[in-house]
Amino acid sequence: MALAGLCLSFMALAKSDETYMVYGHVADFDTHAHLYKAKVYFYDGNQALVDSMVVDRTDMNYKEGGFMCNSGVFPAGHYFLNIVHPGYCSPMIPFELSNHNPLPTLFLKKLPADGEKPEQEYAWEPTMLEVLKSSPAYARDTARTERFEYALPSDSMLTQTRKEFRLDSVAGDGDDISRIKNLLYWVHDNIKHNGSNGVPEGPCSLSNIYHASKKNDCGYNCRVLAIALAEAYLSVGIPARYLTCQPKAWDTDADCHVICMAWSDSLGKWVWVDPTFAAYVTDERGLLLHPGEVRYRLQHDMPLTLNPDANWNHEVIQTKEDYLEDYMAKNLYILSANMLQQAEPEGPGSYQHHQGWHAALVPQKTKYSNAWIVTTDEDWFWQAPR
């Protein structure tokens, strides 16, 4: 007899530096039906009952079948959950309450009809890093002969951008790595990030984004910041792409992240630059890595170093564990980029000049329909600029 199951996901959200609130969702593993009226019992590390809740919340965190612990907030540490619902069996389930959000999904199994316990009563959902590690490999795609194109700094719109912000001076007279970093920090320092604020009115250009941010004292989403940084690089003659990074569940998980990559002549490769977090990634020798290398090293447990000053809006320091092993591990499953990098590559006003198509790099056996070109060929996707 096939085992039925219960799917539970819950999050620990920081209320302060030391305490957290607990909430989650309960659904049938096979049918994904929300199990309303299930009872959830919450215990401390000594298995003393702290609170009990009923699954009765709708549209909580954009999900149905939710529950929330109403008795307060709790310090980090060891806790237990137990779920009671007709037809389902839940053991005492240990979990760790910490600042890693969200905690993995938990699958609970019913007892078989013969009354014997299943070999495994529950299992955690794979972490984002484990999902990335299990990704199928890339494969050569001989049909792909197209080239990514990059506007030259002599382009009239890029010339105007360079002069307006004196970006040659911002980039400086150092080597290409220092110039790449200087422009990264300049965009990060001058345009705040606010993922819920979308894009500014008007053209998606560095000038409009910059001035809208200053005028409205607000930030914009990661896509806008990456487009702005790519334009800054192009204006001083550094080929660049803004890169959309999506999860395996791209069609159901709306969360993604957009970074930028710049071409380094001295290293002979692309390098990872993220204006949202002023982030770049290096290997054990201190050399900058490109997104494909970061992905590969995450999959194979190879050394990665996040710059220590990586931060969000100069308010929250980023760590390798949270930024790379959790957040970006989730969002490095599918990668896509505009094939024509230029000022105002998309958005209002971009119709006034020729637009590029989008190309996506996906693992084998991945169904993806949100790009004009979908390929499994990493060599083609990471091609050097002409």
C-alpha cells in the first residue's frame, strides 16, 4: 500500500536578535490539499507543552492551511512539534529554531493499513543547496550559434550616461578588477534596494533610476539595480550582462534574484557582481568567480568566500551561509540573460530602439518556457564578448 503523507512547512522569523515567532502550513503530501482543523502542538527542548494551534488560517504568507503560535516569541534552540489529524500519524519531531528562514518542509507519513510503522515516519525536505546539488548536468547544444551583443561606450545613450555621472572617474585608473569593484560600490551606495517597490516610472535607464531613487527617497528591486550597474559598466567599455537567477520551481516560486556579471580581461572570464548586496565571490586564492563557477563550487563543496563588506542597504551584513548556501543556491538553478546588452534594455521607452531576446541556461530534463532560447550548453551561454 502506498504511504500517504502530511506536508508541513514553517518559518522562524526574527522579532529581535534573540527571539523568533513560529508559524507554518499543513497539507497532504500526495494531494497537496490543505489540512484544515489539524492540531499542532509545540514543545520546548524538554518536551514540555508550550502552545497548541489549529490549522485555520487562509492566505497566510500567500499560502492556505496555515497556523501560528500565538503564545509569544521564543529564543533560538531545540524544540519539538506534534501534529494530530484524523488518518495521520505524527511522532515528536525535533527541529532547530534559528534565523535561517524558512525551515525545511517536513513530510509525515500515515501508518500502513496493517498497523506496522513505516521505516521512516518523517523526512525533511531537501535544503536549497541539496536541490542544486541534485541538478542534472549541462550538455552541449550544437544548434546554438547565436552571439550575445554589447553596446559600445561610443553609443550615444551610454556616452550621455558616462558624462552625466563622470563614470570614468568613478571607475578610476586602476586595473580592471578595481574598476569593476568601484562601479559596483557606486551603484550600491547611490541606489537603495526595495524589492517590494518594483521599478520607477519612466525609462529603465541608469539616469532615471538614480534620480527617481534620490527624488523619492526610495529603493527599487534587484532587476532595476542590476540593469543600472550593467549600463554603468557598458558606458566605460566593460562588457556586462544582467543575469536573472531562478529556482527549480520557477513556475510556482515567484522569488528570484537578478545580479550582474562583468567581463574581466585580466582574468579572461565573467565575474559575479551583485549591486543589491555589494557582493562578489572569490576562490581560495582570492580570485573573483563568475556565476557558473560559483554554482559549480556550491554543488561540489569547494571553497567560496563572500566579500566581508557584502550588505543590504548598509543595514544588514550578508554571510556566506545565508547569501550563497541558502538564498543563491535556490536561485542558481535556471539562469537567463538578455542577448543584447545596452542602455534601456527593457521597460518603458525601450521600444525606441532594437530589443534583444532572452536566453536561458537550464540543466538537462528541465522544462522552461520563459525565454526565446532555452539551452543546456554552458559554454555557449558563458561565451566571451567579441
